[in-house]
Amino acid sequence: MEEQVLEPERETNSELGNLIERVLDKGLVINADIIVSVSGTELLGIKIRAALASFETAAQYGLQFPSGTNIETTAWKEAMVEKESCPQCNKVVDVGELLNKNCPWCGWESAKAKAEKIATKQ
């Protein structure tokens, strides 16, 4: 029996845009604690917390912004809306719209929306 060795695959043609998209999609968090001490006595302590993510990723993981930061932007409000993929076209759509109305991209209707449409006609 021949033993098969699996090697990791790497994309050789990855572009900077793909890398940035992946970082923003998954998020990048840096935590660092720097302590300067002399003879066991702490003289200086610095805590660094940095996060790089899209608004949607930040909202999903509940990342907090420093006080005084204006996060009430349209992008932030939109990111806070729960979204789901349409079963027909796989586009990401507001859950309320997808379940209660239809998919704005392909017109797919949920069973709930179909039942409400029938009930309103009677």
C-alpha cells in the first residue's frame, strides 16, 4: 500500500486585492502587551489593541470602537442588519426581506411569503 503525502497548496497568482478582501472578510486582530521593567520593577506598560475588518465582520464579532468614534454611518447600520444567502441565487440579502417578501435579486419567495400572499387574496 502506497502512502500518500498531502502538501499544502498555495495560490501563486494571488493579487493584493484578493489578500485585502480576505483580511477584511475574516478580520485581523493584533493584541500586544509591552512591559519595560528594571530589576523586576515595572516602569512602563503599554497595551496595544488593533483590529482591521470590514464593517460587516466587525458587527458580526461585536468589535468595540474607542469612545468618541462616530460609528453611526450608513455602512455600519447596514452591517448590523442580519443577512442570509438566498437559496436560489446565493446573494446575501436582509433576512426579514428574504423571509417576508422575496429575494430582490432573483425573485425567490419563501413559503411564509407565499402563504401570506394567498391569505391576503382570500
